[in-house]
Amino acid sequence: MGSMSRISDEMIARATASLAPITLPVQAFGPEDVEWFDAPRPTWAWLSWRDRPAERISCVATGASDRVVILDVDSLGGRWQPAVWRNAVMIRTS
């Protein structure tokens, strides 16, 4: 029974990792254009998920407006590019 629970836990972890974080709709971006960065900027960002609590993750910002930041997030389920509120992001120095 022990090996079956490990398989199930692993399958659940893979399935969970494949679910994308919640992203803001384009209407939230506001009237200002998104400025795309020449080089990605390392950040900490709070991401919200449909199936689990929000978490702070290490990622990079690829663009921003006066309201939102576009992120590039690597995960087991692929690469995500969510848009989050600007106040959910902090520059990562380490």
C-alpha cells in the first residue's frame, strides 16, 4: 500500500504543477502600454492559483505597465507568462 500512495502523491503533484496560475485580464492593464524589457529582470512575485493558496515565487519580469507586471515563470508543467498586479512584485537581489 505504501508504494501506491507514493505513486498517487507523485501523480497529484504532476497534475497540480500543470495548472496555470491566475492571470489578470487585458482590461486590467489600463490605458498605458506595456513596456517590454530588453533583458528579463529577476523578481519575487506573489502568484494566485485556482487549486491552492497564493505563493511567493522566484521568477523574472519581462514587461510592465503602470498597473501590471508580465512574468516569465518556469514550472514542471511548462512555462507560464501571467500578468499580476504591480504591487505583487518585488525586485530580487539574490
